[in-house]
Amino acid sequence: MNRLKFSVLCALTLGIFPIGYLSASEIHTEHPISNVSMEQEVYAGGDLFPGTVSIQNGRYILKRCTSGGDDYVLDFTDPKFSSGMNPLINNKTQFWVNVFGVYSEEKNEHHLKVTQPVEIHKGESCHLSDFLNDLIDE
């Protein structure tokens, strides 16, 4: 492994662990649950969720880019928001997305109500494990 790759790997590894540490009780606190209605625009806010997308049981599933990230069922408010992903998934093209969505929990599953078009990044992955595998393969 050349010096540049090693430096990048070290920088990424160090960047994962914050300087300050959380106590065990802070790590294991429950996340607040939102019961955002899918039928109404009761909440106009949201957040960005980066990840890779697959289709499982006829549903779009977002796998978060963060290590140990959860999987989210994507619920699109407009079918056009997901149309750009279909050919990429069908052709097994590597890509990742930035999804603007509102979180909710339904039947013990994480859901994102996607309220804007998905930002697609073709030909790359956002997962650290994929990056490390690419480094090893070179």
C-alpha cells in the first residue's frame, strides 16, 4: 500500500472516532419517534440521509452511509422522485443518494417520507467498507 493510500486510510479512521467520548448511557438512549402522517403535509422540515438504495420485497430500502447505520424504507410523496434510481438498480450500477426525508417509525421499521427529488451520485459508493475494499484491490 503506498504512502498516500495509507495516509488517507489513517485520516478516515481517525475521523470516525470523535475526540470526546459518550458514556454508555448516552449511547444507548432511545431515539425520539416521530409519527409523521404520510397523507398530510403536517411537517415541512426534514433532514438529509445519505446511503445506497436497493429494492427488497417491492420497497426501496436506504442503507445509511454511516458505520452501523440503520436501514430505512423510503416512502415517496411523488413517484417521480424515485424514477432515476430504477434503471441504476436494474442494471446493478453502483451509486449512492442523498435523500431529503422526514423520519417516522412504523411497525418497528424506520421509514423516511421523501419529499423532494433524490440526489444521485453514479459510479461510487458512500460506504467506508467499499472504499477500503477498493484500496485493498488496487
